[in-house]
Amino acid sequence: MKQRRYTMPVSVKGAVELRKALRKFTPDLAKETQKQIRLAIKPISQSAKGYVPDRGDILSGWLPRHMSEGSFPTFDPPEVKSRIGFKTTPSKVNRRGFRSLAQVFNKSRAGSIYERMGKLSPDSKFVTNQDGKFRASLKGNGRMEGRLLYRAYEENNGKARNGVLKAISTAATKLNQRATVRG
């Protein structure tokens, strides 16, 4: 089963080329930029981990079982939390020609289901039972709507996006200042 990764899009042109130039000509500036980007997006993954419900807030049939009862993933909160993270390296180009400079991700199957459950079928029995036990509303807009990552991103109010853009802008300015020939 292929897992989908949803990312928070912002279009920045020339950022990948800038990062390559930084690594090649000013490795110290490249490390500083990576550190600033990491500091900007880390709060989102930390907040998302805090939104993972504990065992008492999950339907008993979705909790880990002693014997295998099919391929539907079980919800183990520590495992879901451990699989939420971020990376600050650029991704590969997708089929639409875009790549991400930084990502916040949820790699667990159960976490992905919890993130998006009810988005396409809000009246399903699974969703209504789970929502009756623990009401965690979807936050965000359109395709970027969910309970963990999207909620954390929405509540971040754009601070992470602005932090990443500021880190890239600062790096470009410093690189240009260093490249200016003074005579």
C-alpha cells in the first residue's frame, strides 16, 4: 500500500540552486541556513506529536492486538508519535515539476488514517464511532485539512513558512555580499 505524503506548499524559485551554491562556495552559510530552517519547522512536528491521542481515546478495535486480524493497521500512540518528523533537505521533483525544500511528515499508516479520517466519508461508521469517543476536529482548508500535521501547521499561523523563507532570503543576501568584489 503506497502512502501519501501531504505537504504545505509555498512556491520559491531558485531556492534549490541557492542551496547548491551555498554548499559549494560557503559551507558555513549552508549549515547556518539548514539550522534556521530546522528551527522554523521543528515546532510543527512537536505540536503534531502532542495532538496524537492516547490509548484511552481510541476505539478498542483499533488498538494493537495479540494476534493478527487482517491488514488494517492498529493505532499505537508511541509508534505514531515516533513516525512524525521533519526533514530539511530538498525532495525529488514530483510529477508536476515541484520539489519541497523542507517537509513535515507522518510515516505511520495508522497516523495517516487518523490524520485524514472523515475527510472523504464523514458519515462512515468508523468515523462516527471514533468521533463519538474522541472529538478531534479537522483543521485547515481544502486538501490541507487534518487532525495532526495540518492542525499543527494551521495553529502555527505561518511562522514556519515565514521562518523558512527568511532563512533562504538571509542566505541569498549573505552569499551576494560575500560574492561582491571590492576593489
